[in-house]
Amino acid sequence: AVLLVCGAQALFGAVQWQWAPDRIYGHVSEFLTMPFGSYVNHNHFAGLLGMGVALAFGMARALARRATGPTPAALGLFGLGLGLLAAHLASRSRGGLLSLGGGLAGLVLLLSLAPSRRQRAARPRLTMGLLAVAGVLAFGLLAIPAGTRGHLATLLRGGHDASGTYRQQVARDTLRLALAHPLLGSGLGAYADAFPRLKQAHGEVRTTHAESDVLEFLAEGGVIGLGLACWLGAAVWAGLRDRLLNGHDPVKKGLA
């Protein structure tokens, strides 16, 4: 179901990009800066597809491993992953590219931790996996126009542009919001309303998100919310680790 949604979004995004990249459902609005697909913000589109890319590749490897070789289903999922990857990069989301690289590297790391018949093969598997990540990213970058590649390449400059400066200033003001309500935070979902009174720059822009999920959650949930999130993360990791180390079904391990 997740991959069907991601595939539909990728197809819709590609069509929308070719037809009217500055519109959403054919409409123009002053609040739309960089829409993509059905999203008013291209970073949100990239966030969804980034998860779909990792899921498709993980499932493709799982099916191939269970059958001890490539199967039509495994090849189809791998092709879907490449398609989602190309649509993801076409959205021109630099933060999305950074998170995608981290997500794929994390997928390779988890696969290298899973036990195999030859325990000494963990390091070669990790090396080959990272080379595979570099290969699929290179494919995606070659599949998009040169202008989009140039925009994504500005990620290497760091925060030394207008977009980076804006994000840094929002991050500093978000930390001030978190310190103003350290224990309980300002309330989940209340960031857009709580942030303006502590905002020190870009007053002409309505900032609805902190440009960082971590900082936004800290400001909204406070120390208690952060503690609950860490507890949830530890519980998820424990279940994931058990599935990877003790599971016997390659497909379930691939999904994990």
C-alpha cells in the first residue's frame, strides 16, 4: 500500500512537473513557493518518496534473497525504487537528497548487521552496499535535467545562501521557543501560532514549520515529549534488532 501511494505520487509529480511546475492541481497561489506533485512544499514530497525508495530496495533484496536469485518481483521492486529515486531528485529538495543518502546508508548498515551464513562477510557486504548506494544515487542524478543537478549541488556549499541563512535563523528562534516552554513545550501542532512572538527575522514570512522535525518537536513537546520520543525510538529499535538477528523470513526482515 505504501509503495502504491509513493508510485502514484511520483507519477503525479512527474506529470505536474512537465505540465505546470509552479501550480498545484492547476492553481496558482501566493503561498506556493516550490510545490511538487500534490504537495505545496517539495520537501514534503521528497520526505514521502525517500521512505518509499528505501522500502522498495529493501523488499527487492529480501525477495531476491528468499529465492536465492533475481525474480521478476524483485526486479520490478528494484525498478520501482529507481523510478521513485528519480522523481525524488526531480523535486529539487536538497534536504531530501541529504536524508535519502542517510536513509539508504542506514538500510545498508542494517543489512550488514543481519547474520549470514558467513559471519566474516559483514564488512564486504557493507562496502558493496555503500557502493550500490552511490551507484543508484548516480543513476538518479543522471536521470534529471542539468539545472536540477546544479541546484542539488548547492547542498555542498552549506548554509551560505538565502535559503540556508533563513533556516539557520529559524533554527535559532525555534530554540528560543523551546527554552520558553522547556517542560511541556508549546503544544503539538501549535508551532505556527507560538513561533511569531519569538521570531527575530523574516517577519514578512509566515513560518509554519521549523525546517527541522527535531527542533520543531522539541519546541512543541518539550523535555517530556522528547523523553517519550526517545522511549518510543528505543522500543522500535529493540523490536527491529530482534527481527534482524532472530528472524527467519527474509521478506519480513526486508520489510523491517
